Amino acid sequence: NINETITLEAVSNVLVSFNGTVVSTGSSNIYFALQKNGDTIMQSTIGGSSGFLRCASLEILLEDLPAGDYTFDLKWWVAGHTAVLYANKNHFYIQGL
């Protein structure tokens, strides 16, 4: 799974985005969970299509986060068959607003 850690020096709004590409060997759904410090803050599901590339994209604005360290994780799994996610931690976009 993929993660990125940031440190906020003051209360901030933070935009967290993740984009990647996934391909499955079957028709099983592919599930994604975006987590902040181990707690799920957003979920998404992509319908599997054998051999077809699909875009996996999650974006959320977190308002008034207190100062401190935050680790954002992308967890993903497929209900059956197998899948490949073409992405790494460089596919995270985290911006203080």
C-alpha cells in the first residue's frame, strides 16, 4: 500500500488527492480507502473489467486540521481475481490551503 506523511506547523486546510491506474484480470470490483492516521476518510469502488485500464481517483478537502504529523494511506483490494495498481507515493498530491 501507498502512504505519504506531512507535518503541519499550524491549523490548516489540506487538499489530499490520489490518482492512479488499475487493471484487473476479471470482473470483480476494486475497492479503495483513503486513510488519515489509520482512519478511513474516503472510500471508492471501481467495477472490474478484465484487461481494461481504469482510472482510480480520490480527492478530499480536510478543513481546520490541527498542527501535527499526518500520514495519509491508500489501501486497496479486489474482491476476486487479481489486479495491478500502477501508482506509488508520487501519485499523492497534498497541498495546504
